[in-house]
Amino acid sequence: MEINKKSVEKLCSLSDDALKEKIRAAAEACGADGDAAVSRLKDLPALKRRLSSLSDAQIKAICQAVGEDKLDRIKRSLGDGPDN
């Protein structure tokens, strides 16, 4: 699965509850507290707008900053999405 504008748009089209579950899974895959990550989400519509506004170049830069190991874990945690 490649993380790009199309896959981010697909994530943003999820219901709020489904997106929270994806965020929880991604956080836990990286060793963070998934519940704590979700509890910090105060404004999901604003988060979706911000994510939707990212360009492919910005998404690529974020992925590079995260690092290949964590990025691979995040991709595996998303399992059934966003490209599938």
C-alpha cells in the first residue's frame, strides 16, 4: 500500500468512528497508547480538512520523516485500507 493523496482522501472519507479506529491502530503499531491518541482528537472535521489539503509532496515528506520502520508498521495496521 502506498500512502499518497488518494489513500489519504480515502481515509478522510471514513466515518468519524472508523477513522478513530484507524488512528488507534496506527498509534498502537508504533508503540503509542492508541486510546490516548484518540482522546486527543478534538475536531475530526478539522483534521479531515487538513489531511485533505496535503499535497502528494507533503505526504511524501511526512512519510520520510516518520521513517521506514514505523511507516511499515502503520501500513500493516491499516490492513484493510485505505487502498484495499
